[in-house]
Amino acid sequence: MNSKLRARLYYLLEQRDGTSPLGPYVDGFLVVLIVLNVLAVILESVPDIAAVHGFWFQVFDHLSVVVFTIEYLARVWVVVEDPHKTPYGDFFGEIGVMMNRKRTATVTAITETRLMVLEAADMRRLMAEHEILEANLQKVLAVRVSELENIGQL
């Protein structure tokens, strides 16, 4: 249940490809709320307006803080749904090894992580010794190269 809710919430909050029908409304609401907060701060700085409407400025301020806190916590909760995150046991760097290209990667761990570094020569030796490893890596390589070519990154 929680993972399904988290996936739906991720889709709502983080999809920027136009596939989330409510995403633009959520973004629009947040932008309007930010603009209204700026306007409220400006109006509240006018003593005559603050004297008459000060209570409502405070109510609006507190409600805004609640909304932004919920939004922030929701984004933190759904971050694990990001398809750009490497799932447990996955790997990266195969393009550089298999295509004999220098590649770089920036990796941020959000949980305790073990990182194994495998030099290109050792990888080639392992592939020569284990044909199934090479076959599986070739499949992964074909998919990833195709994805990178589609977005102009290779």
C-alpha cells in the first residue's frame, strides 16, 4: 500500500514530461502560494494594512508553512521512486569498460552503500572467463547505449 501511494505521489510531484495530468496544477498551486507569500510580506510591511489584517497575515503565514512542510516531506518520502536512482545490486560504468571510453559519474548514496571498483582489465578478464557475464553485460550495454543515443548523450 505505502509503495503504491509513494509511487503515485512521486508521479504527481516529480514527473516533468507532461504525463502527470495533475502535476502542472500542483506546480501552479505552489507557485501561486509563493507569489501570495511575497505579496503578503509586502502588504504586512505597511503599518496601516498590518494593523487591520495582521491576524489574517499570521493565519496565512502558518498555513503556508504547513503546506510547504508537507510538500517538502512528501518529496523526501518519494525520492526512492526516482528512476535515476540505482536500485540495490545494480551497477554502472559498463559503457566505459565495454566501449573502451573514459566516462565519469557522480553518485550520491542515500543509505549505507558498498561500492566496488573494478578496473577495466579485470572486467575484461572476468568476461573472458565467464561467457554468461559477457552476454548479460552486452544486453545491458545495448539498452543503455540506445537510451543515451536517444537523448543525445552518446
